[in-house]
Amino acid sequence: MLLAPVMLLAQAGGVMPDWEVREAALALEKHTKAVDGLLDQLRPEEWTAQGAPAAYVAQLKQSREFNSYLAAEAGHLAEQPGRLSTALNAFLRLDYLQSLLDSVTAGARRYQNAALADLLASAISQNSTTRELLKEYTRQLAIEREKEWEIANLEAQRCRAILSKRPPATPRKPPAKPAPKP
């Protein structure tokens, strides 16, 4: 089953260890290179001559950009797996890229080459397990960070309460000045 790692993570109720996140992020980064190679083979400018909407040209351009952004975010995630913002950025970029690639794949299937579209669809499906893993990791990391924030906030409140109950410090008298010598 492809979603077994995601199901195990959800059952364990904890955050995925850093080494697993690094491994998934590096695999995702490597996978973006394969997707990039497939995107280079697409010719949406030629599709428009066959009656395809010009939007495919813009979608391919966006796909290339987001694939590049995803590669960078995956690299950042591999370096700093505990950063919630990085995990969230990687997930959101992957999610958006997959929706773009679904559309581009449909265009490739109709206007260029069904076999190439199948390769692109296969590349998209290979990322679905990583996408689900990243989604669950991001969710668990957010929960963990919220718990940490609550603990830090409670501790800060406890410290404030202790400090507010202390009696005010008595001001020190400045040292007496020595008497002037005659």
C-alpha cells in the first residue's frame, strides 16, 4: 500500500523524525529533476496551432517555475526539517504543482503525445505518497508547535505571577559621601 507510511505516522500520533523528513525531501528534490525533463519535452505552442487554448503555454511556464520552487523548498526542508513554514511551503508548492501538471498532462494527451502524457501522469502519481506524507507531517508539526507555544505561554504566565507577588525591592541608599577634608 502506498500510503502505509502516512497511516503509520497518523497512528503513532507523533511527528516524523528529522531523518525521515530529510529522506522524503531529498527524494522530492530529485523527483523535480525528472519532472523538469518531462516538461522540457512539451510543446504547448504547437498545441495552439491545433486549436488548444493558449492557457496551456502559461500553465507550462508556471509548472516549470513551481517545479523549480519546489526543488528549492525541498532542499530547504532537507536542511531544516523542523521548520513549520518550510514544510508548509513545500507542501503548498507540491499541491499547486500537481494541479497544474494535471491540466498540462491533459493537454499533452490530447494535442501532443499520449505516451508522454502517461509518463507525466506517472511522475505526478509517484509524488502523491510524498504529498500525503508531507501533508500529515505539516499537520503534526503544527500541532507540536502549538503545544510548545502553549507550554511556553503557561510558563511565562507562571513567571509573571511569581514576579507580581514579590514585594517591591527596597531602594538602596547611595553610599554616604566621605566628609570633606579640611
